[in-house]
Amino acid sequence: MNRLRRYITAPMRYNRSKGFGIHSPFAYDFVTTTLRERCRYYGYSLIESCRGEVCRMLSGARGRHRRVISLKGAKRLFRIVCRFNPSAILEVGSDYGVALTAMLEPCSSTQAVILNDDTMMDDVAGKVLGGWYDRRVKCVPTPAAARCVYDGMSAGGMNAFVVVNAIAPDDVVEWARYVLSFDTETTVVVIRNMASKRSVTRELYDRLTREMSYGMTFFNDKTAVVVLRRSLPLQHFALWF
């Protein structure tokens, strides 16, 4: 969405974010009670503490480093996980443990697979989390290994849940095929870091929207939530969240 289009569509997106003009019961409920929920959840204190510690550690780090997920984004991710309650989560590209904390806090039995090859992120996450989730998290270095391990974790589960923070350009097609191949009641894909015109995660989102035959997407400039459920008609909602 270019800058001019953002300005032109801003009033419509803002109104839709409050539920106006949304006729699907599922979409209306998801937008108003999950994406735009303003009540304070029980897990927010831990998320705030974790992110604050990560930011303090990175403030003294040398060189460039990937941005940390915003507090607003981490809390939204927490609410989305609460909504769909997946038994296992696949995170593609780590986020210093902040996103991981947001996703694992809702349920003590949820497991996670993390695809990450950034040692700095691993070091920061390890110091901040202090081994809290070691028994529930499996870190793998390659996309093929991540998909294999996640398939084993999520076998028999009702919902698949994938969070994409960063991927390599050559992996876009393979990841799109993978998330569209799940044979589950509901598959949720949260795609982050889409703001840049050259964003690879935006390429993934665009490919998914072209190849989807059912389900709904909810997106703004930076983040998209893709809900693949056969009972849902194909609809895309541009929102302000």
C-alpha cells in the first residue's frame, strides 16, 4: 500500500477497524474483540518486562540489529494466540524472545519451533528468557528442518499457527506452499515486517492472497493475519490496527 493510497483509504480502514461495514460474523468478532481489544490481559506484564529487558540489552550493542517487535504488536500476537489456542507454533525468524514470550504465555502446554540463524538474537533471547521455555522450544537452523519438526509437533492438532518475521527471498514459494498445505480445521499465519517496498514477507503475503481459495486476511502496512478456514469465504480486510 503506497503512501497516497494509505491517505485515501485511511478513513475507510479506521471505520472498518471498529467493525463498521464488516458483515461476516467471524470477521467482525475477530476485528473488534481480538485485533482491536483494549482491555488489559493477564500476560501483558510479562511481555512488557521481557521487551523492556531486550531493549536495554540492545541499547549497548554495537552495529546494526533487527528491530524488536513493538509492545503493541507483541500484545496483539498474545491475543491472537489466545483466540486460536494452537498446540504448537512455528516462528520463522526469531525476535529476541519477545514474540516467543507473547505466544507461549497463554498456555503452558503450547510448544514452539523457531527457525533462526542469527546468533545475536539467540544470545539476547537466552539471557532474557533464562531457560523458562527450554523444554517447550526447539530451535532449528534450516527451513526444511523447521517444517519437519513442526509437522511432528502439530500432528493431530486442530489449529496450525505460523508466525513469519523474516524469510529469504528464495524461500517464498516453498513457504507459501507449505502453509497452504495444512489439513487442519484452521491455519493461522501472522506475517510481520511488511512495511518496506522490498519486504520479502510482503512477497509471501501477496503470493498467499493470489493462491488462497478460501479464508480471510486482515492487514495493515506492517502486519497481516491470514486465517485459512474452509468455512470462511475469501475476503481481504484492509484495517487500521
